[in-house]
Amino acid sequence: MDVECSQLLPDVCGVLVDNRQLITDDSIYEKLLDWFRCLLETVSAEGLLKENPCIPELFQQVLRIEEVDHSLLAFAIRLVGVLAAQEEGFKYLMSDGVIQNMFGERIYTKDTWKDASIRRAWIQGLRSMVQHHEALRFLHLGGIIETMLNLLMDSSLFVASAGSDLVAYIFVMFVKLTGHSAIDHVSDLPEVALRILRHLEKLLISDVSQSVTQSLKALTAIFRDCTDTMAEVLWPHIAELVNSLLKQKPIHTAPHLEELLLAMTRFPVLCNPQHNLWASMKQALRSLSPFQAGSLAFGILKSKSCPQDVSLQAVCVLLQPLDFILRSSTTDFGQPGFLDEFVSDPAVVENLLSEKTSCVTLLCQCLNYLTELCEKDCLAMSFPHSSIQSSVLLILCYCIGQAVSSSTAGSNLGRSLIGSLRVQRSALDAIGGLSRWPLIPDSPIKTCNVLTAYVENPETDPTVLKKAFQASLKWLQAWHTSDEHWAEGRRFLEGLCPVMMKCLCSPSWEVRDTTLEFITNITASVEGHAEVVHVLSHAGIPQLVLDLLKDPESYVRASAVTCMAQIIDLTHTSASSGFRSVETLKYEDLVPNLMDILCHDTEGFPRRAVVKVFSNWLRKGHVQKFQDSETFLSQILEITCKDLDWEVKVNALDLADFYISQILEMGPSQSCPYTVGLSSSKSSVCISDALMKCQRVGLFQALLTCLCDCDRPVALKACEILLAVKAELCDGDSHSSKLHGRDWLEHTIKEQQVTCRAANGDGQHCPEWITGVLKKIDLENMMCSLSKSSDYLRETPLSLLQDIKATLWGGEMHDADCY
């Protein structure tokens, strides 16, 4: 502990227990606890207590106060637990009777125990403390285990939840620390662990729902932390009780049963048929409601050790709602159902899908799970892909009123789903995920028609439109990877172009912005496919995108900047493929529009986008081909260094970083510039030439200006770049007898600008002046300061203690303003 903190701590402890104080800011205690935890990572608890006797004295004073503040008592209990986590600290506090009084009968028989915050602090402190054998021995004393088990049924949900975690933790710690991990039978468990297990079994067969819930939560926590050997012994012991719960109607504790069963799937040893784990899984899939069984089925399918028959049953549970959709429909998409057997009762599924709320919820759950399984490639078995895809498309048609069914079930579905944004978004995600499956004849045509209908519908919600574009992009990418199917992709894109043009002219800025994002993603994801350029150009989309650079909405202008740059990139990459009509788009033609945004746009988003585009062009070598590239770069740096948006300046510094790295023939500066290896073999002529090039674009003027910037990220980036190139530019002589900081640099820059203007009228710094300044700046020190957050001086233990003392000393009734 720092000397200053050690000197302040007695005063702080004194004001904390002063009953004249009113501390309404409980965050004080949390911050003090965080500080002590950090201290104990580097010092021993015993040493800390001996060197600072005010800490154990604080505990004694808290225990002596008759009507102690509950927040203070909770803090003291938790701090004792933190200090007692180290065995020597535990013994020291035991010798003073602190632990016995904080966690023993004296605490849980007092009136303060009625406060849930005290009970929760007791649980947290006990959990922190139980890290060694001495703490385990202590648990045998004074009815602590009984009190802990009673807290499972606490009236406070927070206390009961923390209690179940504590019970599981104590169980596992007793087994591990007493060397009973390799047990052959439940009777081999240590006494306390066996007592806990019997108590949980008793709760499990109770008629009280809360008892069963708390037992299941504790058992689940035990199985999450125990070893394979322990799991193999414990599961058969409770399997029959779990199966009996699955036979109850209704199953009130279904979510907790599901969590317990899924916790078992991480143990390969339980996959042996003799343990009947998978038989219990099958029983659960049949017994739980479709909502509950769906979540369990999804978890089962993610298990790598799941048997094939259980996986098949889990898939049937997940897909049964989609099967019902097909069976109930007589539309163009209507097909016979694709499931040969049902796990959940078909009547139950039908009833759920006949009510709007349950229908929407069940279908969203089913579609979301289907999407995730497609992305994870969890569906390894053979499935009727066409039927599943048709069912999802049918749901999308119901949502926009394009599916009409004469059956009662179909009519109910139509009324429940029409206009449901939740289902539309989930179904569009699912149809996008299905693009990963093998392409089937005819199904892409149906998919294209439905996606086009969503995009061209003027009443489509912007969030749904975004999902429709995302799904369309995934299908275009799927076709792009297959020459055999690209003709279908091209027809789809050609059909989308007129719709996209309407969207680009939409009165809704969200629609315009989403469409620009889609076009950008198309050109980025299918880069190199020349026909994409031709299709977009033939439809006249580039001109519309160019017009949107002047859109009244800043988000749209920013998206248009990115989109236009991507189109031009794709145009030039694909120009050699014969589509010469689109080559009329030139980088230089777009520059005036982008420079106008950079100079005059009042919003930051478009300006940031412009700088990113210029930086990307520089990396790709496009800027170097401009007729006067140095003047162009000079203008960018001059404009951006005066920008009021710090992100614009940081993006411009990325451009400067790449330029100077290219000039000096080295890689861009790394996040830790001290590790950058710089070659020192360049001749002074090469260095001088590089400096002259950098001077012509005003690079160092920009870097030094940004180093003095009031925005820390800007100054930090400039410092990283300068530090990375300092040794190279200063010809190995990077040290001066006296190094200077920011104030000196600001003063020197102003003096030099006046001198340069008087001499040549342009205010440019000469190369010799630049190297001279670099030798005198203390960049290493500046780097250390800039790397710290802006409030690091206030967020220190010393600051915390000073604030507590200053605001509470003298009985003043003020809240502590602790950083």
C-alpha cells in the first residue's frame, strides 16, 4: 500500500464508523472493496492487517455498534471474507474473533439479519472466504451449514439465488479440498457434501415449487463445476428423482430441469447407455411443452456426444411448427408435411399456433433456432431442405398477406401473422441462413420472388427491409460461388435493380440508407465478378448514388460516400472484362464531390467516411496515380487537422501513418511502438529525400499539430506515429540532453510558423527544423501519459480515500463524490 494511502486509511476507517455521518452513496463501499481486492493480488492479507491495525479495529467497532448502519455492516462482512480468502489472513482474523462474530451465531440471530442485504453479504463473504482447509473446518462450527441451507428458501429471490450458488460452491470445494474427487460411490463423499446432497434431494421431492426450483438450481451449479468422475457418481443418484419430475403434469420447474439436463451433456462419460441420460432427454422432449422442449432440443443439437436417435427427436421438436405450417396450407407453397413422427402432441402445437401471441412466440423461437443451427452447421443429418425452405417462405407470405388458405388452420395463421414484424425479421434471418444449404432447383425462384416482394413493398418496415436485403445478399453470395447458378443470381440482381432505384428515392432516410448499405455490400462481397458492375451500371444506380452525396440526411451522405467509392473500386477492377461503358467513372471525377463534403459538411459522419475512403485509396495505390497526388494529400491533411471531429483527425492520421511508412519503406506503426524494429541502414540522402516528400504534403506539420491536440485519441495516434519513425529520421541520434513536453512544443511551433512565413510566406517547416524538434521532444513520456485514460488521476485509491475523508470529516451531511 502507498505510504499516503496508509496514512489516510485510519482517518477513513474512523469516519466510516462515526455515527454522525450519513453515507447515502453505497458505491463508496464497492470501490473500497475493489481496492482491497487489487491490493491482495500483490500483498499478503496478514501483512496488510498487521501494517494497518485500523482495519481489524474497524471490524471490532462495527461489531460493537448497537444500531449499526446496514450498508456498513454488509461492507465489513464482505471485506472480512476477502481478507480471509488467504489462509494466513484467515488465522489472523480468527485470533481476534472477527470471523466467528461476522459469520457465526452472533450475526444470524440479530435483528440486522432481517435485512436481505446483510444475508446476501454473509453469503458473498462466506463464498470469498472458502478457499482453503482452515475455512472448511470453520464451517463445521455454530450451525453455519444449517443457516446456509435454510437460505435456499429465503423470501428474497436475490438471497435465495445467491444461496443456491453458495451451496453448490461449498459442495464442490469440500470434495476438491478434501481429496474426494475420485469417488466410487455417493457414500464416499465428505460429511458436509453428503449433508448438502441429502438436503437437495429432500427439496427435490417436495410439493413446494420453490423448493424444487432451488434444488435444481443448486444441482445444476454443482454439475457445471464438478469433474467427470463426480458426475458419473452423482447423476445415477438423482436420475430417478429427475425422471419423476418429468412425469408430472404440468411441469412447473421446466426451465430449471432443462438447464440441469443440458449441464449433463458436457460429460462424455454419461453418454454410456447404462446411465440413461439420453433416455431422460427423450422423456423431457416428450413431456415438456413445445416452448420448453424447443430450447432443450436446441441445446441437445449443439452437443457433440448426442446419439443420432436423440438428435433426430430434437430436430423433430424444433421443426414441428414448420411442418404444421405446410400441412395447413393450400397455397402454391403448400406441400404434405415432412415429419414422419411427432414428438410433441400435434394438438398442443395446433392450439398454440391458433392463438396470435403464442403463434408469434413459437414461430420466432423455431425460426431463430433454425437460423443459428444453419450458421453452425449443426444439422449434419439428411433433411427435406425444400420442404423446410417452402415452410419459411410460406410464413413470409402470410406476414404480407400473399398466402391465402381455405383451411381453418391456415386462416388462423393468416390472421395471426399478417403484419407481424417479429416473425418477418426472424423468417428473413432464417431464409438467409438456408442459403448455406445445397441449392435446389425451383426453390431459388420462389425465394427471389418472396424477397423481391418484401423489398418492393412500400409498406415494409425499415428494420424488415434491412433483413430482406441481408437475406438477398446471402443468396447472391451463394450463387456467386457457383458458376452453375450465377445466371439465377444475375436475374435476381437485375430484378432488384428497379426496386433499389425506387428505394434510393424513398422519402424515408432509413430506406435510402439501408439500400446504399446493401449496394455497398453487394459490390464488396462479389468483387471481381464483372457482371455485377454491368448490371448496376446498366440500371443507372451509380448516378443515383452520386446524387445522394448531397442528401439532406447525414447518415445517408456518409453511406453514399462509402458506396460510391466501392462502386468505383469494383468498376476499375472489372474494367478489363469488356464492360467499357462503366469505365467512365473515375477516381478523379469523384474527388471534388468528396472534398466538398470534407470542407463544408456540417455533420461528422460524412466527413469521417470521406477520410476513410481517401485512406483506402492510398493503400490501394489509386491516389499515387493522380496527376498531382502530393497537392491532393496536402489538402486533405490541412483540412482534417482543423476539423472539430476527433474521429476525422484520427482517420486522417491513419492515412498519414501509411504514407510515411511507405515513404520510409517500413510497415505501419504498431500498437506498441517500442517494439517496432526500424532499419538504420538508410543513407542521409534517402532520409533527406523522404523528409522533403513529407514536407511537401505538410505531413509533419499535421503530426506535430495533432500531437498538441486537446482530444487525447488524436494526440495518442500522432505520438505513436512519431515515436515509430523518430529513430529513423533522426539518423540514430534520438536523444537530447534535455527533453521537452507539450508546452515547449506548442511554443516552438508558433515561433517557427512566424519565422517561416516571414522567410518564404508558406509557413512550412524545413526538414532540419523537424528533425531538431523530434530530437528534443520527450515522446516516450508523452506516450505514457496519453496512454492513460483522461480520468486516471482521479480514479486512484488515494483520490478515493481523500474524497471520503473530505466529504465526511466533521459530521457534514454530504454524499461522497468518489470519482
